[in-house]
Amino acid sequence: MENISTLENSSSILSVTLHENNFTKDGTYYATVTRNTATFKNILSEIAEDNKGMDPFMLQFATILIQKKILKMLEQGKAVNVLDLGTMYIAMKCNAKGKSDVSESGNFYIKFTPTELANSALSSLSVDKVVYADGSPEITEVTDLSSGSSEGSLSKGKPCRISGSRLKIGGNESGIWFAPADADGRTNADESTWVKTDEASLFRNKPSELNLFVPDSLEDGSYRIVLRTAYLGKGKSRKNILETESDVVNVS
């Protein structure tokens, strides 16, 4: 596991996107909350920061032991209470037409039921940013293709994948930037500090997926990936540039 002293804290920005409800046609909206993932590494980093006297290596070791024991219990077919925050339990996908169609190995997967303790942690949340969906691009995941990780860490000079919808880059003033983010995850509004990716580094440009190389020139730190595009269709461009940004990614 990575040395705990090199780990980054997680972002604390809560963003909500409102989408028009096309089923009711009554002008109502439904909301989606941007997934701002605190990784296992983020948790270790923040615990170590809050408890300066704790041996960080013992902390890492203890959490690995807990993780391994939880996995072992799941392998035994048990439901597991995870730190009194909720219960992980086993479910099965089954489309059997009869008793004989049910496989003994099964198509099992994990479900999770939160406890009241976990739900009560949401009582103090407030929204930092509300976005109205207007056909703008949406980023759902950023993956480091060299490691296969989607936990928010990217490597300089290595390829990454941006997944989502309406992402295709095209039109004047379009592009992809890495914008520095502060300790609270807020994007630096001074665009002179942003680093634009070279057009040649974008080697897959699809509406649902962009593949590109992370700029070598970036300093180690936290960023949000900003996309701007006017692409409308083959040979067509929008009059206005549409923009979106990713969750915080840590570049090293």
C-alpha cells in the first residue's frame, strides 16, 4: 500500500444536478448528487492527520486486517456489519425458468443496507453547488488506464479515460483543461493557472468516452478536469460553448 504520508484528503464539495422529468411532462425536476468518492487512501490520510500520535503504519496494517476478514466472511456466505454503518449482504441475480435452471455457483453480488447511524450523518449536509442539466456534457468517471483505478488518482504522462455523456470535443474554443483545486476541492477561478491538454494527446473522442494523456507539465497536486465543447453533430457546432468539470483528481 502507498505510504500514508503521500496521500491526499478528499474533496468536500457537494454538487447537485437537476434534470427535467421527461416522464411527467409537468415541469418538475429530479436530482442527482455528484459522486465525490473518498477513497480508502483518503480515509487513512485524514485519520493520520487527526491523530498525530498514531503510528500510520499500524493504522494501515489494522485496516488491511479488517478488510481481509470482511472479505473472508463474505466468502463464507455471511452478511457482515461494517463498523455499525451498515450491513453488506449477498444477493443473487436469477432468471431461472425452473428449479433445474438455478446454478449452484450462482450470479452473486453485494447489496448494502445503511444503519440509522450512517443515515444521521447526512443531517448536517448542505448543497455547495446546484447545476441545471441543459444538454451540457456530464462526467461520471475518470480512470487511470495505466493502473485501471477509478479512485481519483492519475499519473503524469500516462493515459486516462473520461466516461460520461455528450463528451465529444469539437468546435471553436473547445478543449480539455486541468484546473488546480484547493484543499476544499474548489476550482481555481484564475484560468491562467489551468493547463490545457494538447489536441494530439486526445486519442479517443467519443460522446461517451474520451481517452487522453495526462500532461507531463502538471505539478503534483489536486485538479478538476474541465471540458468545453461546441460539438453538435458531424460537421455541426453549437453557437454556445458547453462546459462541465470532473470530481477532484490527484495527479502525481
